[in-house]
Amino acid sequence: MWSQKFGLGMATVGIGATLMAAATAYSGSASGRDRDRGKDANANSSIGFVDLNQVSDQVKKTPSWQKMVEQATQKRTQLSKELDDMVARRHLTEAESKELDTLQAKAKKTDAETERISKLLRRSDEIDKEFNDLANVEKLSPQQSARLQELSKMRADAGQKLQAARSQREEDLQKLENTMLTELQNKILKVVSEVAKSQTVEVVVDKQALLFGGRDLTGTVIQKMPKN
């Protein structure tokens, strides 16, 4: 619920949490006496509700939330670039990968060094092409068959490493999202609790979970939410 309301969309899953829930909320607020009292009953109800959609709209305007979203976006971009780089050098040996790092780190590169960088970055695609070409040969020589097996293992190993790297980065993004949502959830719950106590409200639910009655605390919660 929280991940949907705050519109993060950074990972495959979010946090399933609610403000507070009362199993008897509907039956308690929809009694015949409350229906007779109408608005007066709502004003004195011990059950309150908060429109989390409205609260989230206000939260997303605060500098602190916008800063967190910016940091999360930068983190996602960084992890995406890391994956792209791993894909580009997926079939390089450890020595070749270190050589590429050293060459790319140089502020000024010679023509030979620039050409070497291009060659190293082309190597993975060239290996895949070699594999595909051999795979289409109807009758392989012993040498070609051995080379095809070698290339097949290289590709399988590279695929496993890339999948592991992708999974780790997705997990990192999910942890970041969860941290953001938990921080915002705690802020909102703190304000809701304070408002509920000040107005002698015993139970608070999300407006979307409310079927009838209850006291609307949304405006007061928004007013008391931190603006920074």
C-alpha cells in the first residue's frame, strides 16, 4: 500500500503496511444510533480515518522527500551503468578487465591506447559471433567442436555472473525503497497518533478501507506533517 501511495516504483516489491485496522470498524460506526445522529455522530466518533492519498500528495512536495527520490534515482542510474559495463566486458578475462580499467582511467590516452580500449570492448561481441558461427556449422572438426564447447562454457559463466549481479542490484534498490517508505510511514504514523490522542480517537483507518461513518482527521494530519 505504501509503495503505491508514494509512487516509488524502483523495485519489484514494496512494503505492505497499513496505519491501523479495526475489525469492528464498520459494525461499530454503522449502528442505528450513529445513523440517527448523522454528522454529529461522525464528529464524536471514536473511529477516525485519514486519506493517505491526500497525505502522500503533500509529503511528495516536501524537500526531504524530493531529495530522497533524487538520491534513489541517482542510485538506480549508477547501478544500471554498472550492469551495462558488466555486459560490455562479459567475456573478458580478469587481466583484460583490469587492463581496460587502467586504460579508461587515464586522463590522456594515446591513439594506441584508445584503439586497445575499443578492441577490448568489442571482444565480448566477437566471442558471441564466433560462437554463433560455429553453432551453425553442420560438421565440426575436433578443434572446432572443442572451441564451441569452450565458448559455450564462457557464455554460460557470463550469464550466471550477470544474473547474480542483476539480482544483487535489484535487492539493493528494494532495500533503499523500503528504507524510504519506512521513514515516511513512521513520520505519518507519529502525526496520526498525536492527532488521534488529541481528539480522543481510539482507532484510525485509511479512508479507502472505511465503509461508513468515522471522523475525518486528514486535514489536521496534513497540517501537522513536517514541511521540510
